[in-house]
Amino acid sequence: MAASYTIPVQTLIDQLGRMPGIGPKSAQRIAFHLLKLSDEDVDRLASAITDAKARVRFCARCFNFAEDELCPICADPRRDPSVLCVVEESRDIIALERTGEFRGRYHVLLGVMNPIDGVGPDQLKIRELVMRLSNEEITEIIVCTNPNTEGEVTASYLSRILKPFNIRITRPASGLPVGGDLEYADELTLGRAINGRRVIED
């Protein structure tokens, strides 16, 4: 009979394994690490999770993470409100901000179109993006989804539905590796891609 973990350990492994990017072996390693921590360290970790969950919300305007109604970028009057950079997740904003090249505002889709996983336009913050075009003086949208299949499909869809608004719709220039993620791109490459952005053609 194969050996098995106790119920509490297996439950911990199962819950960790539900997190994105964590497979069964990684879940086991993290679980074993947590079980070896002191009670004080575990309490600090649990407190950090519950505190973040309680205090952090989505920005009412762009859907970035925020503690107040608006995130710090949306609340900053020095940002250019006419240029909007559309990204998949909040982590992409961090990557772009590190470049120091973009001074506009953002819109977070909270995902990307992926028919295989049942994620279509209605599951993303696309309707809210269109509403912003009616309420804000936006002249350019940079579609900064990842340069992979899902990101390209999402960018193409956004280009089609935004075209009637007669605004400039651009995509970061080449330099980003196909199939890569923005969060892993170095600042210089990502900065050049933003500065050399191109208009999306039909």
C-alpha cells in the first residue's frame, strides 16, 4: 500500500497546488517549508495574507490593485490622461513602471482571451475600457498584452472594437520575445518597445 500524507498535510498541499504556476512537487516543497517554520513566522505569513485580502481592492477606474478608491497612478495628477496602456494583470504595470518611459495611465483587463479555458471578452474588463473612452479624453491606447497567442488574439479583438472611436491604437514594437511575458522583460528592452510602438493595422 502506497504511503500517504496525513489529512492536514495533504489538504495544505492541495490548496497550494491550486495556485497559478505551482505544480504538485512545488506544492509539496512549499508545504514542507511552511511546516518547518516557527509559529511566529507562520502567524506573520497568515497575517500578511489576511491583511492584504482585507485592505486591497481593485481601482475603480483602471482595476489595478489599490487601497483607496483609486490606485496611486490614477490618483496622480502628473500622469498623462490622454494615453492609456492596456495590460493583462497588475504585475505588468510594475514591469512597465520600472522602465520610466511611460507617463500615461493604465487599464487592467484582469486576464486574457482564451477560448480553451472559457475566457472570452465578457470575462475581462473590456466593457469598462470602452466606457472609459466615453468618459475620458483619451487619444491613444497602447495594447500591451503579452506577445503570445492569447495576447495577440486579445490585442486583435481590442483593435476591432476600438476602431470606431477614431483614436490611435498601438502595440509595443519588436524587441519583446514572442511567447514571453512582460513581467520578465528587462527594463531597457521593454522601454524601447514602448517608445517604438507601432499602430495596429487591420
